[in-house]
Amino acid sequence: MPSATSLDVTAIRKDFPILAQQVHGEPLIYLDNAATSQKPKCVIEALTRFYQMDNANIHRGVHQLSERSTQSYEAARGKVQRFLNAANSREIIFVRGATEGINLVAQTYGRTHVSAGDEIVISAMEHHSNIVPWQMLCEEKGAVLRVIPINDRGELEFDQFEKLLNHRTRLVAVSHVSNALGTINPVREIVNTAHSWNVPVLIDGAQAVPHMKVDVRNLDCDFYVFSSHKVFGPTGIGVLYGREQLLEDMPPYQGGGDMISSVTFEKTTYNDLPYKFEAGTPNIAGVIGLGAAIDYLDQIGMDAVAAHEHDLLEYGTRALESISGLRLIGTAREKAGVLSFVIDGVHPHDAGTILDREGVAVRAGHHCAQPVMDRFGVSATTRASLAFYNTREDIDALVAGIQKVKEVFTV
């Protein structure tokens, strides 16, 4: 039965040159989008055009190349602002990725506001990038890390979250979507509850922004991070959104060029937002490529992306649940396009290797979420993760590949 969604996936796939290749003599079925997404031609062309025509440093030059580079760089900032519906472009900070965005908040806002005996709240489904920076901060300050438990479906236990909040809570940091389980967290309710205690909230949106419309003003969050490479843009670039007043009050993250207004040996005056947090020559091409990726997504429409991926998720869930000896890890009622599973008697790495021989690219391991694996009593899972260029036929190829895996291990 064909998909009922409105996307012309056949036409979309032609925009992604990498999808046309074969792997081990089989057509590539790319189902590792939670690790990184593929790039449309418009992004690749934007990178090439910058280096061929406009390559120059930004903000410093008066010559035409520098002016063009600066214009393109700042235009991309405006695109991100509109994409997230931030109040203004001063709230958009370019970083290396979601990981650096979280570390920036931990090392600036966190070090300023967290003291001995204070508490930071995260969830049991976090990526290591949203665990380790807070552990480091807590160790430095003598603070305590509190963890919201999750249930057997992989859903956050909201009543336990409410009980964790108290007068010593200084920050809540949670993922919008779990990379290992696909769970979509109720982040609007999390923010509302935390704000009732005057506690700010950071949301790790690395797995949400590629798959759904995100409105930071509607969420009312204080910080939001995501990575370009998961949203069909280049690697090495990401975004930190921060509420303007919070960013104004935070000290700089790094020192160097472009984050200063003036420097003497006696005193340095820092630059205005957003440049206060963008020391040194940035990944100019990466920012421009991210802008091209956002243009592409705007053209497709995030509502259409979400509807298509939801259809694939439902189709894939039914298909995998029908396979004997296979167990899905993460069955939340609200999910994005992640299908993590284990197969009786088969190590996930073996499953991933055999699937690769069939042309099916998946991820096998703990997915930088070892506490999640511990929660479900497994060392690793095989994870298929979806994007809008995937099809039901890709799911069928995954199912056929899993049957091959089972055949190998039942001989």
C-alpha cells in the first residue's frame, strides 16, 4: 500500500546525489539519519559557490569578497532565526554543533549560577552530550545531578520530574527527541513546570529540528541547541538559541577575535550579541550551507516532512513488530522516526554488518546513550532512523535484511 502523504519523494531523492549509489552491489538504503543526514545538491552547491566566488573572512574586511561573505553569513543567521521563530537574530549563536552549544551554556550560565549544594535536572534518556557537561559542572561546583526516570515504553515519568524540582534547582536540561528511543518529550509542559520554580530550561533539539516544526517562543524555552549536519546541512556547525537577556548577562565562552569591541593590556570590552560568543574565524561556509539547508526545508515544509515520517514510522513499527525474535526498544506513544531493536541471539554489531552487505545502512551500538541501554538491560541496539527522503520500500528492504540476519544465525 503506498504512502498517503503529500511529498513527492521520488523527486526529492533526486536532490540527494549520494542516494543514487550502490553499496556492495545493492542500492543504498540509508537509515542512519539520527547519526547524520545526507545533503541536497543546493547545500553542496552553496559550499562550492562560497569557496569558488566569495571566500574571504567576515566582519573585518572592506573589500567586496569580505562584504559578500559577511552578507551571506548574517543572512543565514536571519534564516535560522525565522526557522526557530526566535525574537531576533541576536539570540542566534553559531557554534560547532549541539554539543558545543550545551557546553557553552554549562561553562557560562552554569558556572555563574550554580553553587555547592545546587541541583541540575536532566532525564534518563539523554545523549552523553547532555549528561557529561553537567556532570563536569557539578563536580567543579559541588552541585548535584538529578535524573528524571523513564518508564518501560521510554517515556519520561512526568510526576517524578515534578517531585525533583525544588528551591535548589538551577537548571533543567532535556532532549526534545531521544536519539536512542525516538521519544518526543512534552517539552512545553516541562518548561511551564520548571518556570513555575523560576528555573530555566535548555532543550537539546538535535533530533527534533530535522523532523518537526520548532517554535522556541511557543515552547518558551530559555536555551535550544541543534546541529547542522542532522538537518541536511554541513558538519562542524550548529546553533545555540538563547533568550536575549540571559545571553546578555552571561560571560563570554572563549576569548579572541571578533568577540571584542576593544582590547588593551589593562582591560577588554566585549562585543555585542551575538558576536560576544563567536570568537575567532567561524565556519563561514558551514553557516552558509546551513542557510541553504533551511531554504530547502522551508520549500518542502516541515509539516509535510513530519507527516511523511510519521507514516513511515507507523509502517516500520508494524513491520518490525511482526518479526519473531525481534524486540523494539522505545515504544513511546509520541515518537519520531527512530526504530531501535534487538534480535534474539544476535549482537547488534553483527546485525548491522549483515544489513550493510544488503545495502542497508543502520547504526549499531549504544548511540552515545549508555544510561538508556542500562535502563533497558541491553548493551546495544540496532537503530534505523528515518528522514523525509526515505520510503516504505526502504522499510521493506530493512525487513528483508533482518530476515537475512536471522537466516545467518539460525543455520
